[in-house]
Amino acid sequence: MPELPEIETVRRGLAPVMEGVRIVQADVNRPDLRWPFPENMSNRLTGAKIERLRRRSKYILADLDTGESLMIHLGMSGRMLISGAKLGTFTHDHPPAEKHDHVVFHLENGARVTFNDPRRFGAMDLLDTKTADSHKLLATIGPEPLGNSFDEAYLADALQNKGSPVKSALLDQRIVAGLGNIYVCETLYRARISPLRKAGQLSKLRVKSLVPIIRQVLTEAIEAGGSSLKDFRQADGDLGYFQHSFDVYGREGEPCRTDDCANTIMRAVQSGRSSFYCPTCQR
DNA sequence: ATGGGGGCCTGCCGGC
DNA sequence: TGCCGGCAGGCCCCCA
């Protein structure tokens, strides 16, 4: 489900409730998600103060005052929902427990944060804060697309000589962090590049044009609170609304939004995933 | 060495 | 109404 804008939206929603706050109890309702939870996870979280919530790619990292960081991945269907906290002028009451509430954090400020994940593609792990970046799941991830080290020279170099379609290259987390199927489709439409085009065949100029477009799409999506299709909710339960701004994703057979283009949006399957694009505008 | 496909899970939707 | 196939925003791992 969630790509970088959705994870950033969740992080921003959780931060005011969790940062500087102690966990008084952690309910761990099953032994695993995608992988087994770390040893004694509940005990290692209980009593820990969350000093900072940060994001790396699609992972949320909660730095604790114990020297450990809790790493959270939402997989395809994961949610982190706040209850019992005053959010603005509104207090969310604690809802009854739901199916797939796998981990519940009880905070000293009376708030509760519930991790719910029907498909269980999510993950949690505890890692040494000092060496968190070298965790197996984080070590090979490429630069943050909204950070300084992601620039035109970097991307041109990374895509040079790539024989795979540009769609696959942009989905490859080693090249750039945090993009998923939706935002790659939207980026390629705005860049007027066909998802089927081999990455290494693109002119330097066209590759470079991708950098500001990627930044723009992600920034707009974050400002919109992410995209809500089936599963995604912000941490306060609200929907994101960037899905209303999709030009191509999920619009197979609908008219292309480019002025004077008479074509309709097509769907192609690339390495098992749907690519949506306009065959006229995207070359 | 890289690229593609399978698999992990559950839920939902459309068609028969 | 019910069953079945197909599909879903991610990503590791295996194989060629």
C-alpha cells in the first residue's frame, strides 16, 4: 500500500503524540508479521521513551532512550492509528479492538497507537540506534528523493546502461528510495516518458527532467496527506486525498488529461505489476 | 550481475 | 446468494 508520501503522512501524524513520550505498555498479539518479531520486543519497549520519529524510505524509525530504535514497515495494508489523544480540539476515543490489531502501544500521555495489518506484509524490528543505517533492510536503499544527494548527476549515472524498463528502475529501491507503483506511474506521465522505455536508452536530458518531477509529485502527495485507495489512513484515521489528483494510476480506459490528446489511458503489466500510461503522450 | 517471477497474506470486487 | 478468479499501494529471495 503505502509509499513514501503515505509513510511521511503517518510519521507526521504520530510525531506530536509519540515524541518525547514514554511507552507504558506494549501489547504484542502475535509472534510475527512478515518475519518474527525480535526477542522480548514487548519488554524492550516497555518503559522506553520515544525521543524522535524519523523516516527512511518507507520505514518509520522510532529512536528510543534505551539506545535502540524501533523500525516499522507498513507493508501493503498496515495502519498506525492513534486513539485517546487530543488532536487539535478533538479527542479520539479508544475504539474496540479489531481483527488484525497486532501491536498496541500504550503511552504515558493516555494515547494509544495501534498497528493493524490484515495482510501481514508489514514488519517490525529493534535495532541499535547507532548502527541503524546498516540494518540489512536499510543498508542497500538508495538516496532519499527529497534529500540533497538525489540530483540530476546521480540519477543520470544510476540509469546509465540500464537494460531494464525505466518503470522497474524507478521502483528499484537501490536507485531511489520510497517510490512505489502509484508515484512511478504518475511521475512518468508528467515526464512524458513511457514506462516501457529502457532506462539506459533515455537521453541525459530526459533522465534529468525526472528529478524535479519526482520531487514535485511526492511533495504534492505529502501535502495532500497521501493517497487513500482501499487501506490507507492517516494516523488520525482521516483519508488522504491525493488519489483525486491521479492522472494515470487506476484510470485504464479513461481519457488522457493532456490538452488535445484524444487517447485513453492504457494498462500494461511489467514484472507482474500494472503500469498505467498514455501511449500517445508518453514515449 | 542483473532482471524477472514466485511467494508471502487477507480482503474485496466482478462475473457467472 | 455464493463461489471463484483476479487483483491490490511492498519487497525478499531464488533462479536463469
